[in-house]
Amino acid sequence: MLHRNIITPVVLCGGSGTRLWPLSRKSFPKQFVPLINGKSLLQLTLERVRPLGPGLMVVTAEAHRFMVADALQTVPGSAQVILEPVARNTAAAMALAALLAEQNGQPEALLLFCPSDHHIPDAAAFARTVEQGVPAAEGGAIVTFGIVPSSPSTAYGYIQHGARRADGAQQVERFIEKPGADHALQLLLSGEVLWNAGIFLCRASTLLRALQQHAPDILASCREALPAPLASTEATGPQYVTPLPGAFAACRSQSIDYAVMEHHANVAVVPYTGAWSDVGSWNAVAELTPADAQSNRIEGQGHAHLSHDTYIHAPHRPVVALGTKNLLIIDTPDALLVAHRDCAEQVKDVVAQLESQQCAQAVIHRKVARPWGWYDSIDLGERFQVKRIGVKPGASLSLQKHHHRAEHWIVVKGTAEVTRGSETFLLSENQSTYIPIGEVHRLRNPGRLELEMIEVQSGSYLGEDDIVRLEDTYGRVTPHPVPTP
Amino acid sequence: MLHRNIITPVVLCGGSGTRLWPLSRKSFPKQFVPLINGKSLLQLTLERVRPLGPGLMVVTAEAHRFMVADALQTVPGSAQVILEPVARNTAAAMALAALLAEQNGQPEALLLFCPSDHHIPDAAAFARTVEQGVPAAEGGAIVTFGIVPSSPSTAYGYIQHGARRADGAQQVERFIEKPGADHALQLLLSGEVLWNAGIFLCRASTLLRALQQHAPDILASCREALPAPLASTEATGPQYVTPLPGAFAACRSQSIDYAVMEHHANVAVVPYTGAWSDVGSWNAVAELTPADAQSNRIEGQGHAHLSHDTYIHAPHRPVVALGTKNLLIIDTPDALLVAHRDCAEQVKDVVAQLESQQCAQAVIHRKVARPWGWYDSIDLGERFQVKRIGVKPGASLSLQKHHHRAEHWIVVKGTAEVTRGSETFLLSENQSTYIPIGEVHRLRNPGRLELEMIEVQSGSYLGEDDIVRLEDTYGRVTPHPVPTP
């Protein structure tokens, strides 16, 4: 157990996860969706890697910082969060983390890079496997952890391993791209391959040298983009690190496999024999739910009649499948997917097409996460909109005003502190107030329980962009967020 | 055209239409659903038969009187509406209409019995066919109109016709129950059969004599149940006729085919050659929407990718079908059906099962029709509920109070007249008020446009039964409705 406290996990949290649309969307990707017993894959990943050492890094999109902060609150200890202004794939994300370790004065730190959106139920078995890779990583190798294949899957890349090394790991002979069905079977029968799960362990300095050797342009862009880390302004909460947008945008976008791993000599692999899923499609999600006698897998209010091999995700309302087979039915409050199981990989194409048709549901959810909580647009009429709003304890919306809408607020749970013009007053459950057009106002939750409100907006224009922010705890007054939590 | 003004159409509007769940439900059956270009089948039926004569009768369930009244407002002239306290099938419904014609002093009136839930696009062709049956009906026959079959369907009963009669119609040899596939093909090839569409023309006296002969108990029960018709209290609007609940409940429930037609000697048939659909299943509804090149039929916000022979009904939100075939996808705000086309007939079994499981969506819609308008329950929390409420011009909710809930009202369209305790005041768009627990209140729409309101209910119990009605325009203070419109 000695090794654990010298590993710094780096959780790569930049995926967009459109394969799990409509549950996962660009604005609320797969890793944030509460998929496993109400917990998100990010949360489970943080719980799994948090015990491995005192340090912890997360690399994520700037737009998702508040959702990452929420997830980090569920695990102990401090963390550094690198906020990417644009997505530039895994090579750049890993380079930023290695450079940050260097800036932290720990160039020899062992970094464990893990995707945030995989499901690995047995955290102890995973930790034991990671430890097996430590000698090789300490010796200067990049160590990857390959999954022992359970089928000739065509959904994953493969790693062909060779001889056992002196450090206990196996040498990687080559990385193989997603194979066709015949090739996959042949690989599986060879007994010499593992699935590439995108998990890597190495010293920060090892990765930086490898990047310098194989992708110096990526390393240079990242070095230019990474400023000296800003100290967190609060005692608790993560420390945010914001790469310079211009420099980082100029960085080449490539995966670490293409940029480094396929070319690097000293890459070792340790097999992971425990259960693993990349939760990469609705078929993989379906596998997480037990099957009934007809091989149906039903979550929530699903009903199957004369159906078999049908997966129903129905958390909100009754969904009936009648006489269906090999079907995936995914119901969400504002969009529905019905797909043949064989087409699960094509979901991302559908989302791209919906996005090109300006379908809002391709990208955003009806229920939207905000730094202060969330809102859910429950009804929309010609000149009005009804929202249900949740505000976290202690959180506060910006001091704001609207040019085109008035708002009626009714508190249905908890206590609200309302600023309206020059007055500030409290509203408790079943009390209401009215914010006229143009009136400066602010909503705050002064209590220890969540505040819930119904807001009825009334006006000729109800777009989210009719908001003038005068003050904001989350730095949303200026065009670029100021990194305060 | 002479005959037209001597026919009294009798629209049979008692069906529950669970085959078209989740769009059609017991509380809002198929005939009321706006299925064809925003019009309901009832409305289209009334438009089709209204020109046939000055009289018009509708037989419906008491619970649906206000929806029938709404549909009647779209056609000119007066009507008599028989409100069945319980459903007793077509023999009893037709007996009531014939007895009412007798009470009206018109025992020799030609009654045209039509289902309210069939689709017959060509009203003129239908009227011409009905006229062809008049001589036989005037001569004392019961005339039925059979549909010229377009396929060996197993979904309909058949009528085997014989020789041409002197009155121009054809003699009915026998009624044949829904056949198996082989039998249906054999029948079709015989060239001597028509589909039984349940449309009949005869004198009231003819039907009463036939009932006396073949089902005297049904006639006796109906005669006992039918009081002298009550005069309508308003100059406009239908005249309601309410059979005595006890006597009518005692009536035997049987279809007119079993009770009379199969046994009666003088039954004639006139073929109808125009387009007809009983809209009896989702497959039939799908046929009403044009197919694309992949034989998909898409209504509303449906998207089909790599799919064929898929019907999507998606009026409210995006619904994506991916790689599906032979599928029916019916989306409604609070329930979803995904069914293989071959299982369309089993939808009613699913509804029965959902009902036995106390699933509210089996029976009622989220949006509920009321005599004064409608409400839609748009959100529900632990101690609150949000409703969108529409009130028709001039309509008024009951003077009422609640023991367990307070209400916040916000007008989002039109003008409301609010009575609260001893005060009465007007609210216009964007104005609001508060009704405390226990306060007597009333909502009225004094304007000429529809009123729409958002109501936020707050309290420990939010059931529809927490309502004390002190006065009601629609007779809902007493347990049994008083027949005022």
C-alpha cells in the first residue's frame, strides 16, 4: 500500500458523450449523468481514484466547471481543475496536467490518467492493478492498463502485448485500431491482446519527454497556454487553472494514442482482470440493468408486453413496449430515442444531424445546471414561460435585470432572500413576489436546505440572453469567467 | 335531394377507444381526439350528417356531455343529447334514440345511426349512398350500409348480401363475425360480401318493433329509463335527455348486431364504395398520414434514420427512430407507446393491464377537459403542483374553497374576474393574486378571448377531491348533474 500516496490521479473529463443522447448532451455530457444508482460516472471515478494519493487533478471544459465542482464536493481533499477553453483531445489534456505537475514542483510525480466516463465497479481490484504498474512507471515507462477481453468486440482498440519485463509489466508490441469482426476474433484467439481503455500511469517528466520527442508542437502550445496557477481564493473548493484561450486554441487536436503511444518505445501494459465498461453506447448502459426472463431490461416506469431483448429507460412516465424486440427506448422529459440495438453506434450521427437542423434538444436539456443550482423549463406559451428553479444552500444568482420580461416568483420549498430595487426581504414556502420589467433583482438562498421556486415569466421576448448581469458571484459579469468558485 | 330533410341522424358516441391509447383514454375517448387536421372524428361526423335533416341526436356517456356540447357548437342547428349514466352497448343506445323519436311525436322518422369515430372523407358520396337506402327504410326495412372491401381484413365483421330487392337495396343473407385469414380471403373472393360498418337507417317504429320481437327486455328497460324529455333551459345549446340511472343500469348490454340484426328478416344493405376507415387501431391511424420513400409516416417532430415502415406520432417534442422497422411510436405528454405493427390489436390489453395496476395514465390525460375549459398539470412536487388553466370566454369555475391548499394565480393570457371572499376584481395579463387556504373563491372569464392562467398550488394535500363546491353553473354541487348546459 506504500505506492498509493505517491500517485496523483488525473481525471480526464472532456468527453461530449453524444452516443448516450438524449440522456447525455453536449451541455451535460455522459460523465455527469447519474447513471449508476443515482451517481454519475465522474463521481464514481473520483471515489475510485481519490484514495490513491493526496494530489488530484481534473481536466474539463470551462463550461462544465460547476458540475465538476459539485462532483468534487462528494470526495475529501483538495484538487486542481484545469479548465480547457476549447476541446483539444487527450494529448493536449494530458500535456497540461503534466506541465501543471512540473509547475507544482513535482516533475517526478506519478500521474494516473483515467477517463471520467468508464464504469469499474471494483475499486480495490483496480487499485491493486495500478500498483502493479508502479515499478515500470517509476523506471521511466508509460504504463497502460489493458482490459482482458471478454468478447471479440469491434468497439475498442486493442493492445498487443509481448514479453514480460524486468519491472513486472509486459512490453507493448503495438496498438491496434478498432478491428473488423473477423480481425477481432483472430486477435482474441491469439491470446496476446487486451482492450485499450485509455488508462495510463507515468511520471510527469516521462510524458513531457515523450511529447517532446513525438509531438513537440502540442507540448509547445500547451506550455505557452499554461500560466502560473492561480491560488484559490477560498480555503475550501478546488483550485482552478485556466489555460490562455488563444494559445490553447492553436494547439493541434490529437489523441494520446496517435500522438505518442503508437510511436513510443518504452510503453508497458498491465492487464486488468476485473469488470470494466466504457459505457460507450446504449447497449453498454443496458447491460448495467439486470435482464428479466424475456431478456428485457427495464428502468423506471417501463412496461414490456410480448417484447423481448428490449431496454427501456423511463424515469419520468409510463413507457410501454408492445411486441418489440432488440430495441432501445430512451425517454427523457424533452426528447425520445427509439433505436434498434444494432444501431446504437449511429446515435452520434443522429445527434449531429439534429444539431445541424438547429434542434435545441440535440445539445441542451430542458433542465439546465447552473453554478447556483438548476432550472427546468416546465411550460412555454406564446408570451410566457414557467420555470422550476432550485438554488443550493448559500448560493446566489447574479444581481440582474431584464428588458423584456416581468417575473412572478412563488417559493415552494425552503427560504428565499429577494433583492428587488432598494429593498431586500425574505420569502418562505407559499409566499410570492413580483419583479417588474427593468427592475434590478437578485435571488439568494440564505438557508441550509435547497430553495425551490416557481417562476412565471411574462413578456414579449423570453430568451435566456435578455439578462443584464450587474454583479455575479461566479464571475459571469465579464465576458471571460474570473476563476473564483 | 328531397329525402335529406326527413332523416334524423343519431350519432352513437359511447365508445371508449382504448385501442388508440395513449392518445385516446377512457376519460377522453378516440372520437374526441383531434386526429384529422386538428378536427375530431366526432366533429367530422357531425359535419357529415348535419345536412341530412333538421333533427339530430347524439347518444353519449354523461361524463362526456361537455365535450359533445363543444363539438355541437361547430355545426348549426339544434340537437338532442341522450346522456347514458352507464354504457350498455349499441342495442340500448339505439333503443333510447328510437324511443326519444317516439316521444318527440315522430315515430315514423327515418333515423340514421352512425358511429362517431369513423372516418369517411367524402361526405357527399356518403349522403348519396344514404339516400339510396331511403325507399327500403321507408318500406319498413332496417337498411345497413356495407363497405366494399379492399382487402381480406380480419378486423371487421362481414355482411353477405343476396338478391336485389324491389326497393333498390340488396337483401342481407347473413351477418358474419370477424373471420380468420383464410375465411376472410374466401369471403372476399366470393364477391358477395361487404364490411359491416355499424351504420343503419330505419324508421324509429321499425327498430322499436324489431326490438320488441328480438330483445324485448332491452326495449322494456330503456322504456322504463327514459323520462319525458326536459326542455333546454337556454335558447341555444343542445337539449339534454337523461335516462334514469337505476333502470338503465338494469338493461342488458348487447350490440345491435347480436340483439337484432342477426335475427331480423327484413334487413337490407346498400354498398358504400367511397373511402372509409374505422380508425380502429394505430395501423389505421398511420394510414391517414402519407408515407415517405422508406414507407415511414411521420407526424410532428418525428425523425427517422435508417428506419422503414415506422409511424411516429410526435406533436410535442423530438422523437427519433433509428434503425426501426414495422414500428408504431406514439408520444403523448405523460405516456409513451412503442409497438410492433403486428401488435396494434393488443393495445387494448395493455391498457387493461395498466389500469389493473392503478396506472393513472391508463385512464386519464395530464390535460383534462372541463365544462369551463381545461387544465394541464405541468409540474408536481412534494408539497406543490403547477397547473396551466384555460377558461372559455364567458365560462366560470364553481364558487369553491379548499381545506388543504393555497393557490397563486398568474394571468398569462386574457382577462380573469376573480371572486375572493367578499371582493370581486379583474386581473389582466401579467397580474396575479393569492387565494389562502379555506378562502371562498371563483374564477370567471368575462372576456371574448380565452383566459389562460398559471396556478401554483401549495399545501400538504393536493388531490382533486379537496374541493368544496358552493355554487356551480354546470350543476356539479349536487351528486348527479342537473341538466343545464
